[in-house]
Amino acid sequence: MYPKIMLYNTLTRSVDEFVPITEGKVGMYTCGPTVYNYAHIGNLRTFIFEDVLKKMFKRAGYEVCHVMNITDVGHLSDDADSGEDKMEKAAQKEKKSVWDIAKFYTDAFFKDEEELNIQKADYIPRATDHINEILALIKRLEDNGYTYTANGNVYFSIDKFPTYGELAQLDKQKLNAGERVEIDENKKNPHDFVLWFTKSKFKNQSMLWPSPYGTGYPGWHIECSAMSMKYLGEHFDIHCGGIDAIPVHHTNEIAQSEGATGHKWVNCWMHGEFLLSEKGKMSKSSGTFLTLGVLKDNGFDPLAYRYFVLGCHYRKQLQFSYEALSGAQNALNRLRSAVREIAKNAQGQTQSDSKALEAYTNEFNAALYSDMNMPVCLAVLQKVVKDKTLPDVDKCAFIRDTDRVLSLSLTDILDGKDKQEAQIIPDEIKDLAEKRLDAKKQKDYQQADSIRNKILSLGYSIKDTPQGYEINKL
Ligand code: AMP
Ligand code: ZN
């Protein structure tokens, strides 16, 4: 009844057949953003990969329960308990309260999701709303003998958990102190990690809660264990994140969760590869990162970024450049025009070649269900659009069906809800825009400005883009 879905599991290091815990259902948890800044486009690449994963399951007929947390406390600039508190640092810099920072960047993240057609998770728990669950989990770990207290903080003792590091295939014996983490004198093993901080390194820590261990705040890793188990139960299907989460964050999540319950926690671990900037991995801490807002300011459509991301397999590194993004924008524009044409031609058509449509759908599914080979899925879509023998009604059916996963808003075009279509720019304005472009090329900026004013006076705005310009009705 359900198609065979093959997925790469970081735990087994192989592409395995997906077998749900409960027939017809998928429980998935994806580590959400740490809301101390805008999400960068690397983060968004991971969230797009997770969105495709969820929509793939839904299209295959599964009922999906998706939980994504919001980390609004406890994430230090180094994943392993050292460095500065990300939220506190941002609050100091922006002269706002940590709560205001969290709210502002959470809302900004939701807007990014919407613009990228990323469907919201079914549950979006905030760490600060789950302190009781976090403390209850720490108590279970304490009862099971996994914790110790040193200098006021509660630590997880990894030596008590024999399979520690299995996910990352860490060979504990070979790891020297300080190789992966900063030395902390309070730790029995340098890879132990904090479950509950009371001795804050940050004098003005404002997010504090009472606890049996003293007033303090939770470590980052325990948040994901507590919130995932609350909404998905103590054993669920899939846990996702970016590959940077494997060696510390997800490794520690497994130790805590399985230490508390005494049994397997997650069946399949999936990780998205990095988006690279010119300087290497894109990261917020480096200070130089790109946001969706910056791409938009440069004239790009957020969905061109989605198209760009879909053009690379999620387990491959993706090098960002504006040139490559322009290529994606052009390809998407061409695709949209073709779909507009198809929609027009399909009106009143009933003739259908179901065999050819079925063959294309099978080709698409084969790629999608083989560890989400989205570049091939896009190539099949392009083939369908360009096929001269396939009836337009079939093309429409294919576009509608596959857009449930690709989410490039092609269905809106079929339904006549396309914004670009609705906005018909008169020839007079287009001519003026071309004349302005010529004037700019000849460095006649006075003339260019005067043409812009004329365009404005006629009720249209004009914005420069890497492709030339964009006109909008005011
Ligand atoms: P954060 O907001 O830092 O907690 O990260 C949110 C998500 O983005 C996590 O799943 C990270 O693993 C992921 N991530 C961080 N940097 C990158 C990157 N350069 N490329 C792709 N994903 C990333
Ligand atoms: Zn997490």
C-alpha cells in the first residue's frame, strides 16, 4: 500500500528501507533555530531539506507528526558548554531583553519559512516553556545514576553510557581531552556535558528557573530530548538536523534520552550537508552570513533559493554564489512561463495519455523515494514541461501532484493565483524601463533617474536586480 522508501540513516551509515514504528504514521523531530539572530541561508537549506522529507511522506500517504523546537535558552557559542551564551550576547548587543530577542527572531524565522513555502511543524515548542519536562528528564537521569554535580552544575557522565558516540562513530579511547571540547576542570570526562547550569559564567543571566539543583537554566542538548519525547513519545521514527549536530548535539541527545528511558529512542537519523560560502561553512558565529532578506534585497525571489537548494542532493555540500542563484532564478522564471503556457493550453482539454503520465510519475517517484534525489526530480519535471507529445492536461496533473513536494508555487499558476500573472505591465512602462537600462549602461544617471521618476508618476516602481530590473505596480 505504501511505496518503498529508502533513506540514508547516519546511525547505520547506509541507505535503508524506511519501516515506520506504527503503520501509516511517521513521527519526526527536527532541531529548530536558535533564535538570537536571523536564520542564515545555510540553516534554511537544512529546513528546506526537512520540509521535502515531510512532504515526501505525506505524498506517499503517511500521516506525519512533525515537531520542531525553538531554542531560546541554553545554547552556548560552542556546542560543548564553552563560549558565550548566544541569546544573552545578542540581547546585550541589541540592548533588548532576551525575551524580546527570542520573539523578534522567532517571528522573522516564521516569515522566512512562509516565503520559502516551508510548511510549519505540527508542534513548535519553545525550550523556555518546557522547563518542567526538562527537569523531570534530568531527575530520571539522576535516578538512573548518569549524573553528578560539580561546582553547582549538573553533568551527564558519558562513562556511564557504554554506547556513547555510536552515532558519530567516535572512538572514545582515541579522543584526547580538549580535542573536541574545551577543558572544564569540573568534568570527570572532558566529553561530559551540562544538563543544568547554576553557576553561570554570565553575570547578568536573566533566564533563570528554580530547580532542586539550584536556580539556573538548562543545557542545550537536554531541551531537544525533553521536547521530542513529550510530543512524539519515547521511541519515534526520524530525527533530523544539519551534519554539524552529529558529533556533539545529537550524540548527547541520544545518551540522555536512552539513559533516561533505558531503550532505543530514534530509529533513523538524517542529516543535511552544509551550505558553503566563499569562506567555507556558512555560520552565524563568523558574523558574515547571508539571510533570505539579503537575497531579496538583491532582487531574488525566495523560491529561487528553494529551487537552487533542490538542485543539489541534501547529502552533498552546496557552494553558494550569486551567479549560481541567478541561474536558479532564470530556470524558475522559464519554468513559470512554461507552466503559464501549459495552463492556458490545457483549458477545455480532456484528452489524456495516462500511460505516459504514469511513466513520468514513476520516474519522479523512483528518484524521490531513493533517498530524496531532488535534482533528478527537477529534471523529470523539466522533461514533462518540454515534452511535445504529452497532452497539456497531463502536464497540469503532473505539475500539481509533484508541486506538493517541490513547493515552487506552480500550482498557484495553474489555479490562476500567480502574482506575476495578475500583474500585467503595460508596454509603455516596459519601454521606459528599457530606455532607463540603456541610459544606465551609458552612465547617463541623470537621464536614468528622470525615466525612473516618469515610471513612478505612471504608478509603477522599478528596482535593479542582477538580471536587469523588476517592475511592480504601486
Ligand atoms: P542553529 O540555528 O544554529 O541551531 O541551526 C539550525 C539548523 O541549521 C541546524 O540543523 C544546523 O545543523 C543547521 N546548519 C547550521 N549551519 C549550516 C550550514 N552552513 N548549512 C546547512 N545547515 C546548517
Ligand atoms: Zn536539537
